[in-house]
Amino acid sequence: MHSLEISLANENETIRFGEDFALALTKGDLVTLAGDLGAGKSTLARAIIRSLANDETLDVPSPTFTLVQSYSDLRLPVAHADLYRLSSGAELDELGLDEALQEGVVLVEWPGQAEGYLPAPAFAVTLLHAGEGRKLVIEVAGEPQKRLERSLAIRRFLEQSGRKDATRRYLLGDASPRGYETVTSAGGLEMLMNAPPMPYDPPVKNGRPYRQIAHLAENIFAFASMNQLLRAKGFHAPEILAQDLDNGLLLLEHMGNDGVLDGEDRPISERYEACARLLAHIHQAEWPQQTPVAEGIIHTIPDFDRDAMMIEVELLSAWYAPWLTGRALDDGSKASFETAWDAVFASLGDAEKSLILRDFHSPNILWRDASEGHDRIGLIDFQDAMIGPAAYDLASLAQDARVTISPELEAHLLAVYCDERRNLGGVFGEENFRAAYAIMSAQRNSKILGIFVRLDRRDGKPYYLKHLPRIRAYLQRSLVHPVLAPVRMWYEEKGLLRDPETGRG
């Protein structure tokens, strides 16, 4: 175990540390809070709970008499226990703390009263009087230690950038170690990007790891360079306000919370149309293959090549197909799958190439209503940008993985994009573009079906399964195009287009 000591001069510093601590917690964490009466256990617990609730005024009563107070509607559910009046450790079974740990976090004051009945804590905190302030001694190891140290490193970064007393709140995370926070200080509301270097990625094919084959960004340099490049070309990526590239930290302009969906998460057609026209301008621009990040550091924008496309669609054969059919594919089926896709990818030889942002859909588009033209559309999440078939990003938009786009709206977005390209002049082959659109949409949706099943089976995130019917419907739309005949026949032969509940394709 590692012993971490933290000095807190006053109650405000305790509250601020509670925010930092809350951002280091995850489901299954037991936090024990030991110390004499008046040492600040309840103050720290209250700060953690209010941070998780994003509500500084939340009533957090002491559970001295109730023994346990539960908060189930937070980002991370919390059970706050005070065992001071516990007569025997054996009574813990009646408090439901084991069940609470399965759903969220448990904070336990006076853990010594449990007489050894508590499981080993992720964080064992002891609060000690130190003059007018307090000293915290935290026993921690392994993954919890890394999470806490990362959160404290973010606090130091904010202090060094002139935001010592900033309030931090969780904003969102994704399927990678990358996460986002809102930061509120005297300068207003800003956004922090927390992107530590990606963990070790074991080899999956021909001795190469998935991340390398798919050309996924391994650190924050790609985001910083693409951010600079997009802004230089006149597109609204967020302004970088402070950075620590070596430690994977960026403080960014907060571009608001308005997106391209209405209050019921339905697409706002006019905004989707504006995004389609924006893509036409992005694809009309000239993009360098290399772009600077910082002095002496150059980012090379990778090509979305055959190997990258193939490793992505193989997520379907590796995860979605076994999930749907109940059995893994044999070697012959895997080989014929690759052959079918190779025949389709060969048709991309004449496809127009451009910068592709890779995830240009509703979660990554911000609508800046007070601005005009391209500046209305705020771009985020472009660190995996590549040079590839321009149609990819339109497929990402017009077949949005997180929201249902009707066939009519999809057709309209395709028409709007093509109209804007013609208006911009230059060479534009609409027939070739539409063929590439069908291929890229089928490729993307095949990948997503595999990813969403993998998130459920491997990562314990069943939430993503609710999107499968939509993604499968998109895939069926795309496979109608003649250029996808080899893949369509393979999918139909394996029964991969059927609904697992109804059995209908």
C-alpha cells in the first residue's frame, strides 16, 4: 500500500479536495473515513457527495442515527454510512453495503466499528488535526492510486494555469481512458480534456496491435495538431487556453451545450443540413499530410487504408456474429468474410480522398446559435482524423449511430451535400461519391455493431445494446447498393441481418 499525505489549511480546501477525490472514484470503490470527532470526516464526505451530485446546496445529513444514507440519482450512486453507533460488526449485513458497492460508491465513517467485517477499502482515509487545519493520510494502491494521483495532477495543472480555486465537475467519458470535465473559475466556464497516453495494446493480427492497425491516436498530440489545423482552415475547433501535452491535459474553450438534437433527442433537420454543407467545404479544402504540434513535434495524418478498414469490420465477425448466432465463426467463414470485403474495398480506388474527422455525429457537434456561417458548428473529437474517402464523414452524420435518421432525411442530406459540392465548383463525381458513401456507411455500421457488443460483453456496458436495431437498419439500407453485393450475400448467408428477437431480417 502507498501512503499519501495531504495538508488542508481550512474547510474550503477540504471541499476542494472532495471535488478532486470525487473525480477519482468509480463504481465499486469503498472509501473508509477514520479520525477523531471533529476531524472533518463528514465535511469531506459531504463535499464528495455534492460534487457527484453537481449540486453545492444538496442537503447531506449525517447518517449518525440512520446508519446509512443513500443517494441513488447521482452520476455515481453513493451510500454514506456512519458506523459510530453500530453495536456489532455482524450488523453490517443488514445495511446493504455489499449491494451498494455493486452499483456505486460507499463512504464509511468510523470503519473501526465494523470489527473487520468490511471488505478491503479502495481508499483508507485518516483525518488528523493539524493546527487550524487537517492532515489526510490516504492508504491506497494499484488502480485507485493511479486515479487519485491523476486527479491531483489535474488540480496542479489548473493551479499552474491561474485557476487555483476552480470548481471541477465530471462532464463525460468515452470508451477510451479519455475524459472531460467542466472547470469554473473567475474566467468563466471552460472544458478540460484529460487524455493520458493510451495503455498497452496487445497484438491482434500479424503481430500488430489494433490501435496501430486502425491508426488510432495514442496521445493528445494528434488532437492538438488537428485542432490547430482546423482552426487555421476557418473551422471552429475549440480554442486551447492552456496545455500540458506531455501529461495529456488541455484546457479548452467551452462551446456551449446546444447540439443538433431537440429536447426529445430527435434530429433538427436544419442543423443536420448545415452540417452536411460544412462537410462539403471541409472536403473541398486542401489538407496537408503533416502538421506541427509543438516545436520539434510533427503529427502525420494517417491514411484510412485497407488494413484499417478491414480491422474495423472484423469487429463484426469477432463480436457481433458470435453474439447473434451463438457460435464463433470458423476459419473458412472468416476467410470468406475478408474476401467479400476486399472485393468491396477494391471499388474505392476512384473514390475522392479528403480529411475525415471519423466521428462526425450528434455527440460531437455543438451548435453555436449566436454565430454565423461555418462558425455556428463547433467541432470536437477529431483526434483520430485520417485522409480517406470523403464520403465517410457524411455517412457518420446521415446515419447517426446515437439517433434515428429517417431514410427521407438521409436522402435529403446526401442531396444537400452534393448540391453544395457542385456550387463550390471543381471536379465532383456524384455517382462515385454515392457508391463510396454506401461502402463507408456499411463499413462504419459493421464496425459499430461489433464495438457495441464488445462494450457489453468485454467491458460490462450493456447500455450500448439499445442502439443495435438502429445500426442494423442503417446497415440494411447501405447494403442495397450494387457495389456491396459480395458483402450483402455473406451477411445474408450467415443470418446477420435478422432481428435477434423476431428472427426477421
